[in-house]
Amino acid sequence: MRVVFAASEAVPFCKTGGLADVAGSLPQALGERGVAVTLFLPYYREVRERFPDGEAVGMISVPIGKQSVSARLLRSGDTVFIDCPQYFDRVGLYGDEEGEHPDNDDRFGFFARSVLEGARVLFDSVDVFHVHDWQTGLLPLVLKTLYAEDPVIGNAAVVQTVHNLAFQGNFPKDRVSRFGLPWSVFTAEGAEFYDQLSFLKSGLVWADRINTVSPTYAREITTTNFGCGLDGVLIARKGNLSGILNGIDVDTWNPQTDEHLVRRYGRSDFVEGKAACKAALQRETGLEANASACLFASVTRVSQQKGLDLVLDALEKRVAKGDQFVLLGKGDVALLSPYRKFRDRYPDRVHLHETFDESFAHQVYAGADAFVMPSRFEPCGLGQMIAMRYGTLPIGVATGGLADTVRPHGFLAARAERRSVAGVIGAARRAFEKKSAWQARIRDAMGVDFSWKRSAKLYEALYNTAINR
Ligand code: ADP
């Protein structure tokens, strides 16, 4: 099976969010199952600077308006970069300090079509195009209209993965002709969304199969609450919509080999291992050396989505009684500022680290007792899975990927509301007192398989369903 992956970011090349982890790890895991995957990626400036050694394997050109825009195809292993300086040799993947790049429609409209052109140059046939989020959402539409009769790719199936429905890539409607598309696609059942051309909606309508990154989020996005205006489209395609949980990189996130830890541990010696890591974390952060305090922690982007505002009161109640809280998080200052005051009230029980710090993240995952992740919505979420692998029990809300992974090991509130979340923090705290039951939960949580191996098997099955449409 030949699969072409089109993504706007992928580790180790470039990353702004979870999509990069998926686009970096999933092709590898599929490769181990014998599925030939080639990843296409824009050759951004930051990629060029860090990976300058691609081999030129061809040229393509794509019409954008009256222009014909050319690009080199650069291959490095199983990755093909689209080298088009006009669109990609600049600061930032999607924008810079001044905001979003104003020509993101051209940049990603171009990218989607250049992946198709690139595949025609490099391969004799393609079975599946796998596209991700709005940035590559135009590809299914372009393939099924402009390339429908193409002998190399015309017959390929398309899978569209939604990592976050909130970002849709909606642009003025004159882009329909700018990208050479027929106006017949610009209908309410097609690519039109409130009189704009929607990249993501195009993907949702023209892909053979749609999936999201957890089964629960796949159901939630067919409701008005979570559907971001696209629930109608998703309901219409319900029979072709499913959810596959993301994996985590189980080598990077392995407490048995983790070089960031003062003491490494596994399922048989986590009691001693976690005690040492907790003491170290308390020492490093200037918190009271207190083994019996319950150490709550959070490693997160600080945004409305992640719901930290919902847990402040409940945490303060616990901290007033001697427990502790560590927050490693960057983001919205309005949401951080009450936490700064909280820290100032309890400087030896609350610690804030307002940066992105990979190494410290490992120490927090290992040293904490409970991981707080009260997301209002969560397409999949990695934090709770990493926490469990480190024997840190998650506390969250029963939504999206949290609903699919946290039970029965951690604690879930029914709703993203203060009272509901406070109740579940109280329940976790009571459970923490019953040492042997708490440790049994940890042992089970650490044994759950969150590897990409499991997800890759499900993606391969999804590709087969798409091919046999
Ligand atoms: P999202 O992709 O919505 O931000 P996820 O839970 O899917 O949330 O993934 C977040 C990832 O980013 C996790 O691996 C988490 O450890 C990491 N992360 C988030 N904030 C920080 C931070 N301030 N420092 C280090 N790592 C962080």
C-alpha cells in the first residue's frame, strides 16, 4: 500500500502543536507495519536551516490566479519537502509576531495541489492521500475535481484527519477561481461556508473517510456544542466518520530510561522512584519537603480550552490544608495572573514555571502525584497519557480523548464546571489517602499501552476501508 501523507508540520522538522507529533510518529509506526508512507511538508525557513541536505528529485508548478508558481521537490529519507521560497522561506509556519501570514490561503492552497503534483512526479500510483486539518483540506477537493481522470492519482482514496475543528481555513470566495476550481463546488453541500471558501469543510465533504483523534471527540463534533458550525456536515457524513486515539512516543516518555530524572523507575519500583522524583521536584522548585502532601501538577498551554480557571478554588482549598501545586505552562496572561497571586499567597506550596521547558516537563510528570487537566474540550490530549505512563494519576473532565483514556485509572468530572471539577479533585484527594489502592491504580495506569503501534494498526484498517469505498 502506498500512502502519501500531507501535513503542515511534523516532528522532528517543525512543530507548533499536537499535529506535528502525529505527522512525525504515525508514518514511522505505519512503516514498521509494511505500509509505505511518504510525508510531504512545506520547506519552511526553519526546516531549511536545520535540515539543509535534501536531494532535489524533481520540479512541479501549480497555477495560482494568473501566476504559475514553481517549486523544487527535495527528498530526505521518506520525507519530500516542497521548496517554494516565495511561500515558505519566511519567519513562522503560519504567522509571525505581526499575526497570521496574510497569504495563508495561497500558501496552503498551493501546498495541497503541489502534493498532488509531487506524487505524480515521484510515483507510479498512490493508494491513499492522508491529509490533516485545514491546511491540507483543499487536497481532497482538488483531487476529486481537477485530477479525477489522472492515470496516476485519480483513483486514490483520501482520508481527512481532524486534529482541531476550531481552525477551519475560511477565505473569500474568489479563491475558488484563483485555485482553478469549478464554481459548481461552491454550494452549501460543498465547499461554501457562510459565503466563504472553507478549506476544512472541503476536506470533510470530499474525503472518502474522515477521522478525528479520539472516538469521543468524533461523536462530540456532530453536536452543536462542539461542532464549530460544521456539525451538520459531519452528521451528513456520520457513516464515514470515526475516531482513532493518538499514541505517545513511548521512547521519549519512558520513566525507566528517562535521563531527566534523578531516579528512573518502572512498574515494579515506582514507589521508591516516584518518591525520589517528588523530593527532587520539591527541592528544585523551593516547595516544602513534604512526602505526605499530595502534589498536584499541570503541564499545559494556558488557554481557555484547557480550563485552569475551573480548578483554582478547589486547588486553593487543598493547598490551604498543606497540599502542593506545580504549573508548567505558557499562554494567556489573564488566565495566569490569578495563579501568580495564588503562588504569592503560598510561595512554599505553589510553583509556577511560565515557559516551554521540555526537560522540566519530564521532572513534573515523574514527581507529581496527580495531573490536573480540566479541558473544556480535548480532541485527544497527550498530557494525561504521558502522566499515566509516569504513574501520575490524571484528573480531568469527561470530554474527547480524556473520556477515552483516563478511566478507570484517573478521575473524571462529568462537566467542565467548577463544582463538578472540585468534586473530582476532592475524590482524588481522598483516594490518595488510601495508599495501597492508590498504588494499585498507579501500577495499572503505568501498564496501559499508549504506543503508536496500536494506533497505526487502526489507521491501516481505516486506509483499507477508504480504498474499498
Ligand atoms: P495541546 O496539543 O492541545 O496543547 P496536548 O495535551 O495534546 O495539548 O499536548 C501538549 C504537549 O505539550 C504535551 O506533550 C505536554 O507535555 C507539552 N507541553 C505543554 N505545555 C508545555 C510547557 N509549558 N513546557 C513543556 N511542555 C509542554
